[in-house]
Amino acid sequence: MQTEPRLKTDRAVNEQLGTLVRLFFSRFFDKESLSPQGDPAANVIQILGTLAALGAIVSILMFCLTLMLPKKGWDIVYLRCLFLAFSMSIIGFIVVFEWDAIFPDRRDSQVLFPLPVPVWKLFLAKTTAFLLFLGTFLVAIDGVVTIFWPALFEGGNFLAVMATHLLVTIAAGLFSAFAAASIQGLLLIVLPIKIFRPVATCVQTILMAAMVMLFLLSPIIAEKFRLMAGSSSGVARWVPAYLFSGLYELMRPVVRSQALLDLGKTSLTALGCATALFALTHIPLYLRQAHKLLDPPPFHPSGPGRFHIALNAVVDRFLLRHPVQEAVFHYIGKTIVRSTKHRMFLAVNAGFGAALVIMSLAPFVTVDYASFAILISRGPARAALIGVPLTLSFVLISGLRAVFNFPAELAANWSFQMTGANQTGQCLIAMQKWILVCGVIPLFLLLTPFTLVFFPWPVAVFQLVFGVMLSVLLMEGLFMDFTRIPFTCGYFPGRNNLIWLMSAYVIGLIYYPSLMADLEIRLITSPLKATAAVVIGCLILWKWRERAKPEESLDYLGDDDPAVRTLGLLQ
Amino acid sequence: MLEIQSLTKYYRNIPVVDDVSFSVRPGEVTGYLGPNGSGKSTTMKMITGMLEPTGGRVLLDGGDIRSDMATFRRRLGYVPEEPHLYSYLTGLEYLQLIGRLRMLPSAVVDRKANDLLSLLALHVHRHAHISAYSKGMKQRVLIAAALLHDPDVLILDEPLSGIDVTSALLFTHLLAELAAAGKTILYISHVLEAVEKSCAQVVIIYKGRIQAADSVENLRKLMQLPSLMEIFSQLAEQRDLGKAARDIVAVMRG
């Protein structure tokens, strides 16, 4: 008689846990940056499909590479290392991106804590959801390649090769995920709660940029493996892709190198350490965080400091000189600093830029791994070095052009529409000033000390002036049809012709830095020519600005019927 | 004076607002009432210029607002139905943004923003991000933003939503003061007692059409009903609400 109610209770408990797991799993995708139109389910499929496609593209690229390789010995080690570097950086990126979803947040506290659900069950559900999430992504990234791996890259027993590949990639992915997740846990332990949030945000942004950079640098990382593994410096032990390439060698030897076998053994220790660290940092912290969320958030922050206030006053007085310019300029700065999705986008862009710079300089750089000395061959590297600021400024300006189109808060742009300050010119001037003062000029100033190492000071000064001038011209060109206040667009991008945009971007990125670097090399030989070029550039700019008097009103809604949008009938 | 003349909005041949006409006189508060989905907020969006009407026009002091929307918006203070704000800004930063977009000098914006936040009991929270604010606090920020530039016309769409009793009482006094200062005020609310207390005239809309537009006193006499609540029930709500309540309890128990 008593068994039936107990069975019912057990079923209810299991159903509750299952519901929570499903909820937390969907929360990993329920981010505005991932699902701007509020359809997380559709986005799960889209993201996984994209990753699977990425895996397929990686295998095709690698297959093309193997056509030129004899598929034996160190070439197989290279391919293994290349794929591991790819997949580990993607998993690392995803976990860092999802940092916030690993712990319960304010929405959880508001929705779930009033319900009769014990904290341990929330923890269990959250951990299960995280592991499911990881598993799904590992399958999406590694699945396609695992199927093709034995046929395309390694001979031998089909199933054994496939199983080895699957095991190693899963181990590498778990290491990458647990290590990335543990950084957040460690920060929570080490830092006082007051400064945790800003520091964690900075670390998250830097890590995301680093992961993108590592992803793009995977071929270079794999290429250096043999050299690094052979060196006595022990640097290879600190590169995760090398460790797990060693594990691959341990499970399926192809070169029988003792150094690789040692790396393989170290990889198991590393995986154990990362798992233990994840468990140790997350179980107590979860409980701590869960309780902390019940407390109200800090509500009386002290506001900006004296330096911040003084700096803003100087900027307002000497740079902006119009209330609308002040409004737009500060709004852009605050949005970039505080809006997660915009910061993430710029981090990805920064990682992309850093990878491009390293790739352009890599052929001219020699690293002595014993002494960690970096040697750059000055003569041939000259053109590449001159191209560095130009590449970075192109990535920066085009990145800002893209990120400005992404709305900060879709429904909040009424504040701009209703203020009646339809001062298109002032708004666009403020935007251009922001790009210059907070983007282009700091970038060139930051690079000037490096330029001074390789070039005499007059050349460095010319590079600074010429680079800034070119950047202004580039900005004018890229923002030619931009008639909106950044982040106030009434819809999410996606309707534009992405293929066209990407093509234009890639062509620009290939030709702009190299052509301008060539021009700069010719100009620095003659002070007269250099001065003439700057004067001509300034004249073009002046004439351009004379012509471009923005008369049209600011664009908030694009070309769609505003009536339908405002009624919310399309959303 | 704000005049709404034959304002109409169709969406795919469905009338959302159908031939709505009424006037809002300066120095008075005009209440605009209707159940959810009756077309109140759509009317507001058309009056503020955020939505293009299918037909009709809105006149301010005899001039069509569409002929010079920028000037109209300079004279307008608007509290929208939903508190959509830039949640990563602080309350003070939001007011500074709005003040500067309204081209007020920085010193004036800072002074007025701080004063308004103090008077609306938000000063201690001025440096907290709006994301940490309650709905009532967000509403107060919106009210402050609507008043920052001393507008001639105020359109207030559910300004009391989520607001505590003290702030609601303060708001009732504020409406009277603003009306006394000669402002033209259009006030949407579901709090019928507040409307009855503050408004010189009420306009009742149901299914996109105006059902009544007169002073509460005249409506009472005309319909021989004792309160605005009963007038509203008669004009805009035909269901037997007592029966509906009993049905809800029955569902809950089942």
C-alpha cells in the first residue's frame, strides 16, 4: 500500500531533476549574444551545425594538407597536434564564453529559490547540464573528424584508430574545459567579492581573445611541435596541445619518441589536476554562490573616482564641446566597457588581429627556446613590421564598424528617438572622435615604442602620423553609409549580405595593409615625398569632409516598415 | 492644446485604433483608460511619433506634429508603458545621457538629475546599474527623465506601474503641480482611483474605439453610476467579473 505513493514521489523527484537539467542546458544557449531573437532551441541546432561544419572544414583542410605529406612519422604527429590545437581552443573559447552560466545567477535565484528545490539538487542539475553541454560540443567538434580520421590520415585498424582519436580528443577537450572553468573558480577564491566581477570580466575578455588567437595560430603551433619537443627547455610541457599529442603517441605510437611519451604521461597528470581543480573550486563555490545570490546585490556603489570625473571634464571641455557629442561619446564608451556581447565581439576581433600579426611576423622570427630569446631578422622583417600597425588598425576600425551595428538593448532605443536631438552631424562626429581618441590613437601610441626598436625615430614618427592619417581615411570610407548612433539599431544584424561583407573584409585585410606598407616603405626613403604624402592625405580628408555633410536623419529601424516593428508584430 | 483627430491604425485590415478623437487641454490632466489590448499604448505611440498612423493627425497648438517632429519632441516628456532602459548605465548616467541628448548644458543636467533623483528617493542608488533597480525604481528614473527638460506636454503611460505607495502619493501631488504649472498632460493608468482623483476629463477606449470622453462628474451623472470603476466596467468590460473569479478558484482547486 505504501509502495505506490513512494514510487510516485521518486518519479516526481526524478522529473524535477530532469526538468532542472533541461532548463540549465537551455540556459547555456539562452544568451542575447547567441539568440538575439529569443529562440534558444533554434540556436542550439544552428551552433552545433556550425561547429560540425567547422569540424568538416578542418578535416577537409587537413586532408588537403596530407595530400602533400607522406602520412607517416612526424607528419602524422603534426596532423594530430594541429587538430588537437584546433579543438582545444574551440572548447576553451566556448567554456570561457559560458562562464556566467556555470554558476547560478540572479534569474535562478528569483525563479528557482522560492521553489521547494534543495541547493544540492540545483548543483547536481547544473553540473549534469554542464557535462551534457560539454559532451554535445565535443561530439559536434570532433565527431566528423573522428569518422574520417582513419580513412584520411592514419592507416591501420579502422576502429582502433577511431577509438584512439575519440579518446584523445575527449581527454584534451575535457582538460581544456575544466582548466578554463577552473580559472573562474580560482578567481572567486582568490579575489574579494567586491573586485571579482570586474577582474573576472577582464580575464574572460583576454582569455577569449587568446583562444581565438590560438585557434588561428594552430598551424604554427603544430609546426613548431617537433622542434619544441626536441628542445631541453621543457617549454613543450606547458603547451596543452603538445601534451595531448604526447598522449596520442602514448596510445598509438608513430615516431616512438621518448620526449613525446613523457609528454603523454604528463597529459594524464594534467587532466587529473584540471578535473580535481574544477571539482574543488566549484563544489564549495557553488554553495557559496548560491547563498550569496539570495542576498541583495551591492546597491550603494561609490560612483566614479576623482580621476575619472576629471578626465571626463577635460574630454567634455576640450574635445566634445556639444551636449549631443558628449552624450554619444560617453554612451559608446560605457556600452563597450559594460555590454558583455559587445566586449566579446571585440575580444574575438582582438584575437584575430593578434593572430594575423604573429602570422605575418612568424617567418622572420627565431626563438631560442633554451634562453627564451626572440630574434627578429631585421632586414626582411621590415615590410612585415611596417604592416603591423596597419593590419591592427584595419581590424580595429572594421571591427568597430561591425560592433556598432549590434544593438545594446533592442527595446531601449526609444530614449534616443524621443529626445528630439536629431543632430545627425553631432552624433556622427562624436562617434568618429571616439574611434580616433579611444581606438586608433591609443593603438598607434602603444605600438610606437616597438617601432622605435626597429626604426630610427624620424621613421617612427612618420609611421605614427601616416598610420593615423590612413586610419582616418579608412574610417571615413568604412563609415560612409553609417547614419546611426552606435548600438541603437532597432534590429539585430543578419539581414545584410554577409557573404558580400565577409568578402569585402577579407579583400580589404589582404590588400590594405600590404599596399599601404609598400607605399610607406617607398615614402620613408625621402622626407620630401613623405611630407607630400601626408599633405595630400590631409587634403583628401578635408575635401571629403567638406562633401560629406550629413543632412539625413538618424536611422533606427533600417528599411522595414516601422509600424510593424514598433508594434512588435515581427518579433 | 494637444488635439487628436480621427487617429486610426490598421494592421492587415484589423483596426487597432479606430477613428480616435479627443483633446488634451493645457493645465489639465486627461485620463486615458481601457482594458489591456484596447489600443491605449498604440494611440500613445502614434501621438509620440514612434508609430505612423494609418489615418488622422495629431495637432499641438494647431500645428500638425508630423510637420516638425523634432520641435514637438523637444516639448514632449514621455514615460513609456514598459521601462525599457539601458540597464548597464546607472540611474544618474541615464539621466545625463537624456539631458545631453536634449541639448541641456552639462552643469544644468548634472544639477537637475541629482535633484530629481533625490526628490524621487533614488539618490543613494544613483551609481547603481539600472539592472539592479526594481520596476518601481525604473519607473521613477523614467519620470525623472521625462521631466528633466521642463516639457510643455507630458504623456504618461502607466507611470505608477510597480511604484510603492509613498511614491504613488507623491506622484498624485506631482500631477496636480504640473497641471497647475500649465502643462498638457495625458495620463494612462489602470489605477482608477488615481485617475478619478487627478483627471479633469477621462477618455475610455475599448476595442480601438472611444466609448466616452468627458469629465468624471458628467459621466457619473450621464450613466447614473457612483464611481469611475463602475462606469469603466459598464463601458469597457462586459464580462461578469464575479463569475470569472469564482471560475478561477474552481480551476485552482481542481
